[in-house]
Amino acid sequence: MKHETIEKNTGLMGVLIALVISVAGFAEIVPLMFQAQTTQPMEGIEPFPALQLAGRDVYVKEGCYNCHSQMVRPFVSESLRYGPPVEAGETVYGRPFQWGSKRTGPDLARVGGRYTDEWHLAHLINPRDLVPESNMPGYPWLLDKYVDGELVERKMRTLKWLGHPYSDAQIDEAASVTEGASEMEALIAYLQYLGLANNGRRQQ
């Protein structure tokens, strides 16, 4: 088939482009679905506890992923700043994953334990109090919004159905664990959890 024929027939070109993309995507993505290193959690990696799971929802709802990635890439400059590269087995319980590609702000994959809860609180209320040059918006209203414990419980049941190894006890106590918690508390708990299981690898 001559290129001229394809170039003059937009319908045919569209079908061929879709075919090429489908075959390429199939060849690249499907094998990963059957590799243990991409589907099985690394040692020490567990699904998010109730409060951290609620905080993750706040993170997604507020669009934090638009400016922060959670994927340290295998470059020396990144390892020196953020820690060792993120591996697939660390993020198997991320639904949806928060790898991101935009870094207006720093990568957060290993932010857990780097700062105190008080630091995060002050930073989330008004980032410029701690980082004068920051262009991050403040989120003071999260102090006045509260976690829906029943929603967290239902979500954990759904995630268990999808394969997350939550125990019945963890699910049953989700509402009580999150009772009275503000969205600010939940978000900070989530940030403090990020990379915690692998923070010991930072110095390797």
C-alpha cells in the first residue's frame, strides 16, 4: 500500500494509527501484568491504614498530584535529594497510583518522617511561613473538614475485594479510628506514611 493512499484517506490512517498503538501497548503493558516484581508488594509494604487512606483521598481531591510526583527516578541527582529510586513493588497498593510527572514542588515518595507533624501543619496552612519562596497554595480549610469514617470503611471493603490484604478487624475499626479526625490530620498522616517502609534505604 502506497503512503500516498494512506495520507489521502484520513479514515484509513486513523484505523492504522489505532492498530499500531494497540499492538505496541499490548506488547509493552501486558507482560508487566504477569511479572511478580510489578504485581507483588516488596517486603514491608502494606496497604494504607484507615487514617492514611483517608488522607490519600484528600491528597487526590485537592489535586496535590498536579505539582508533586511520587516517583524518584534512577538518577544520581534525584537519589541524592530524595533517596533511592522508587520500585514498582512499593506502589502495588496505590489505586490510583500517584507517580506523577510534574514537579512544581518536590517529589514526595519518601517524605515520611523527614519533617514533624507540626512542620506539615504550618506548611499546609501557609507554606510561605516556612519556605518564603514557595508558590504552593495554603489549605487552611482542611482543619474544618472532617473524615467520613463510614466511607473509609466501605472503601477498605472494596479494596479488600480487589486484593488488598485488609483484615476484618482493620475494616471494622476504620470508622472509630478516623472518628473526629480532620482532613488536615488525615493528609498529614498520609504524608508521614509515604516511603516509611523503605526510608532505611535512603543511605544505601
